[in-house]
Amino acid sequence: MRFSLPILLAFSVLGSISCSPRDQGTVGTPVISRDAFIEAYVALRVGALRIPGEEIRVEARDRILENLGLVDQDLLDFVEVNGRDVQFMRGVWEEVDSIITEARNLPKGPDQRGS
């Protein structure tokens, strides 16, 4: 079965925001660090970009995460705990985008083209 990683994570974020407890301290689940989440997400996204249709198979996803010492639940827990902090998550996604843009050697924005 194939899943589109961005769609899967978008649903995870939306689901965690709507289902998360109001008090972030009640979750009690230790979560991975911001850097570990970013590293994992970038690795998964780069893996997906190498596949036609940009959809990564579950087996490939699990292998990438295993190489990082993680499982998919680690990413979901991170989003569940941090998903309501819009500024924090915005920073996370901006860093992910920046790393992927740099890895793909794409211009970072209209103001930086041709410089």
C-alpha cells in the first residue's frame, strides 16, 4: 500500500490538533527532539522525491525511520505534543523546507533568484 507522505503528515497534524488534550503537560509521552523530527521528515521526504509520484511505500518509510532509530509513532507523538504551538511548528516546517530546498539546489525565493 502506498501513501503520500505530505498528505499523511497533514492528516496527522490536523488530527492531533483536533484530538489533543488542551493541557500539553498531560500527554506524558516522551517525544523526540525537534532536530530528530526534522531529520526524519527530511529523510522521508527525500526518499519520496526519488520515487515516481513521490509516494513512499510503508516498508521504505519504516526502513528509513529504523535507520534513524525511530518508528512512525515517534513522529505522530511529536506532532501530538507540539501541534498546537503554531509558531513552533511553523519554524519546524520552514527548516524542513529550507533543508529540502538546499538539497534540491533550488532557489529559496523570488528575491534570491539570480544572485
